[in-house]
Amino acid sequence: MKRLVIAATAAVALLGGLLAAAPAAPAQAVGTTYYVDAAAGADTNSGTSESAPWKTLGKVNTLTPGPGTRILLKAGSTFTNQYLDLTGSGTASDPIVIGRYGTGAKPKIDFGNTAVGGEGFGVRVTNGSHWTISDLEITSGQHATSMRRNGILILGAGAGGGAFTGIRILNNDIHDVFGRDRRTGGINLHARQASATDPESTWDDVLIQGNTVDNVADTGIQTMTDAFLAGSSWTHMHDAFTNVVIRRNTVTRIHRDGILVRAGVGPLVEYNVTDRIGKYTDANTAVVTYLPAVSVVAAQWAYYTSGAVFQYNEASRTKRIDGDGQPWDFDVEVTDSVYQYNYSHDNEGGTLLMMDDTANNVFRYNISQNDLDRSGAAFSIPFGGGALAVYNNTFYRSAGQTGLLTTSNSAGVVTYTNNVFHNAASGAYAIGGGAVYSNNTFYGTNSSAAPHTGKLTSDPLLEAPGGATSIADAAAAYALGAGSPSRDSGTALGASGAAVASSSNGGVDFAGRLLYQGSGADRGAVEAAGAGAGAGAASVLASETFEAGGFGGWAAVSGSWTVGGAPGALRQSSLSGEAIASAGSASWTDYSVSARLAVATPDGNAGVLMRYADASNFLMLRLNLDTSALELYKRVAGTLTLVASQPVTVAPGQLVSLRADVRGSTVDGWVDGVRLISWTNPVTQLMAGKVGVRSAASAAVVDEVIVRG
């Protein structure tokens, strides 16, 4: 990927036109629900009931929404040559909502060739916080007019720019949107600078979840700041976007990149699917003559970002154009970041790219099936970067790849440990210089593979190499079969306090199995559980996103628990006493439970329960805002005892990833991918039980609960 340096002149001119074109809005509409029905509505109606809806989005655009305003479009409606262009802010407790009402197909916004100040969009929110945009279909189609177009554009611009928060973009379908430059596409958060005196825009607490983006130019989902413009006076090149979560989106047939986080701190990108990234749209270039030139693309990646976690994603058929073409990329100035538990296949450029000015990154427990090597190698390190640890990945190739497995031009920068390379292709493959290898398995035509300590060349006995059809069955396909010499012959990497240190192992393997299972560490991405064939495929014991509106097998024991909100979550509202909800089986013993959890009460507390027998007997890993700590407790026969604590700072209402691993008498506690607590019970107790969540005199939100064992 090239550094992003773009002349500011065009951006300044465009923004000046946009601001000049923006109409003056009337007084805020606060706490009112507005209904819009393209077929049966009338703009002369009040718009405030289903029986008297408005007809057009133009009528909605005369509003300046405030806290609690809801703008609901009738299911099945089509709004042709219309768009939503809104300003204003909600609050954390009363966001502004754009959504739908009624049953049937998502309401469709076809903004066609419309434009405001030379820019087209389906939904644009300018200089606003606390917005939820959900359950819409957005398209524009193919037009000869060259302009910027975005399906959903969250914009910070002009004198009203600043620090924004609380953006939710949920369950929208965006397709057939074609723009002229890289600041266009499906979903775009953009800090735009018109003049040197404009305040710089930033965003905190952004969730982009459950959307489909198909057949768009330029990029599927992205964050963008004009701090990257040549000559910009803005300073937030590394931290314009904080607490960003991009989850469960499907991004296909994209002109440039699939999912791209720029200028981020700690973004979480998980459970996404990208396919056919890079010049894959079906735009008729005789009509759409302005598609931007593209030479390098990647599927899911970060740029000028620290602490990124990309996990449980699938990426396929990314195109190599003039270079790159990988699913995953530690790009320029990406540090302290990790790719883990991802599955890639049939990407033309290889599996991983690492660019210059990177440092302390990790690539672990990923599976690659038939990624090609058309950018020089499966693992391409073309520039001098900082430390990269590549361990416990499984790499299978059978599609005639004959290039290098790895390249590196900086000696000692990259370490390869415990990986399995299975080459079923007809050509030889080799290892580039400048890297350090230990305890890897090279099977197949591997005479050029560098000799190193612990190297194996025997068959790893993968269960079904080449047989994975998706991330769902990849663990079963790449489990180490019975008698595999790659079992228990790797190097044990002990978890440390750093999420991405080379000595950390992440705690679980590709399938979610706790590390380590046998007499030693396995090689490859799937840790075998026992001697039997197929034992490497761990199961998900329970998983709940609460999107269906019900408890999904969870039971309230005490407190006031409900399911709802956007996105759906398990919510506890009582501010007195103890509140507990539980799920699962009393016979569960060793497992890993993870959840997204927020403590909604200042100085409050909430956490996950392990081996829950009843309200008097359990283990608990909790966030305590009063003590600014992650705390591990055990309760036995009703007595609650603090057994371990580590400092951690979390803001009220901030969702964090909390994970507890229990095996035997040992408990490990993780926050946002960092292991902070490891404790072993000196007595034998609390050895089996359900999972749960608990708060004490505190409101809490719990989402995305997964139990693996």
C-alpha cells in the first residue's frame, strides 16, 4: 500500500460547495417519532403517527433532530431520487434513530444521480453524535456524472467539526454505489478539512455491524481523515478513531479495499466476510468512466493504527493488480496489532503483507488455503518494518504456487514459529532471507526451506487439507490427525501481559480450544485435544448475540434483566442489590467465555461468571469502575473473596471485550485481548458449572457472549 498523500485543493472546493448548499434548518425536533411512507404518505400530514405519515425524505431533511428523535421509514417503501441529509446530536441514553417500521422488505433509498454540493449519498449525518442508522437498503445505480458517492456518510466538516461519539450503523444493505475517488463507497466515516482553521473531527465509540456492502466503488467500509492530506495542519493521523468495532459485515465485489481502518486506536474487526476485493464491480465503464485508478488493494487492513485486533474473519478472492492483493495487511505505521483466528483462501497476492514503519505485530492461529503468491511470496515483507511474530498458522497450497513462502529484507525482524506449511503444488517453494525460523513443519516439495531448530518435513496428517469451504469448517479440515508428528512438538509460548508480544499465545487456538492441550505445544492453527482423529475441532458450547429479541437460553436469577436496544443486548437496570443471569450446563468444566460488556453506572461493577453452580458458588471476572480494576473473585458457600486484581481504566458505558479462561484450577482474565490476570486456586473447588453475568447495584450491558470448549 502507498502512503496516502492527496492534494487538498479539490477537497476544499468540494466542501465549500457542500456547506454553501446546505439549507438552514428550523428548531430542533426533540423526542418525536416521524413516520415516512413513500406510497401512502403526504408531506402535508403531521408525520408523527403511522396513520399520518410524510411521503418524502425531503420533508425529513427540513428537521434538525435532537435527543430521542426517531425517523422511521415504512417497510417496503422505495424513495427514488431522494436522500437523507441531517445534522444534530442525540445523547447516549436518547440517540437519534433512523430505521424502519412495519413488516416486509427494508425501505429502499435509491438516491440516483442526486447531489448536494456535488456529492451524492443515501444517508449523510454531518457533525453529529449519538446516531443509530439501521435496517435500510441504499443504492444509486450507474450514472455518467462523476462525483463522490457514498451509501452512508458520517461526516465531520467545517466550523461544526469536533469530537463526535456514539455512531451505530446496523443491518443495512448497500449496493451499486459508484464514486470517483477513494473517499467514496459503501460506509464512510470522514473527517473532512476545508481550511486550515477548521476544527479537526474525531470519533469515539463507533459500531458498524451486520451490514452488507456489495458492488461499490471505491471502498466497502472505511474510516478516513484529511489529516493525511498533503499540507494539512491536523494532527490526528494516528488517533482520529477510537473504540471502533466493525463486526459481522459482508463486503463483496469492491473496486478497491474491503474494510479499512485508518488513524485508529484499538479497533476490533471481527466476524466479517470479504470476497472479490479489487476491481470486481460490474460497473459499465462506458457509462461509469470515472472509476479511480487502482493499483494495490487488500481485503481487511489498517493504516496508521495501533492496537488493532482482526479476528474470526474470512477473506477470499482478493485481486492482485499491480501489487499487493492479500487478505491481511500490517500497513504503514501499524503497531501493536494482531491478526488471529482468521481464514483466507484464493487470494491472489498471498496471505500477509507487512509494510514499513510497523512494530510489535503478531500473526497467529490463522488458516490459509490456496492463497496464491503473485506478489512475490505468501508472506510478503517488502520494506523494513519492526518486529513481527508469525506463529501457529496453517498454510496449505495446491494451486501451482511456485514463489517464495516468505520474504523479508530486514534480518531478524520476522520470526516464524510452530507453523505448518503443507505444499501439495507441483512446484518447489522456498524461504526468503532475513527471517528467523524455529519448530516449523514444511511438508511437500520443501528442499529449499531454510534449516532450523526443530524443523519437520514429515506429513502433519491434516484431516482434510484443501477441504475447507468456509471459516465454519476450517478447524475440522486442518486439525492434526492421530499420530501427527506436529502434535506436541512445537515451542510453548507463554502468555504475557502484552497482547501482541512474541511470548504471548493468545490463550486459545483457531477453534477456541484452550492452550495447551497435550504434553506440549502443537504446530499449526488447531491444537489437538487428544489422541483420536478429528480431536482438533473444538466446539462452540454456546453463542448469543441477543439480536432475535429474546433471552436465547439465558435465565434471570436476580435483578432486572431485559433484552433490547440497538444492537440487541442483555441489559440490567436495577441499581440495588445483586443481579445475576446464567446460561449453559452445570457439567461444563474447562472452557473460555468471552463477552462485550459495559458498566453503565459510574463507580459501578459488572462481570462474567464461570463455573456457576448457584448464587452462592461461582467464579467471577469483573470490571470495577470504583477501584479502576479488573477483579477476580470466588464465591464459595456464599462467601465472596477477592483473589486477584489488576488496574484497568474503563469509562462508564464503554463496551470492552472481557474474556475468562478456566482450566483445572487456573483462571486467566483478559480485557480487550490483553491477559491481565492469571490465578491458580490452591484448593480444589468450583470445578464445573454454567456461565453467567453479574452486577451489584449497577446497570450493565452484555452482548456477543461466546463459550468455547
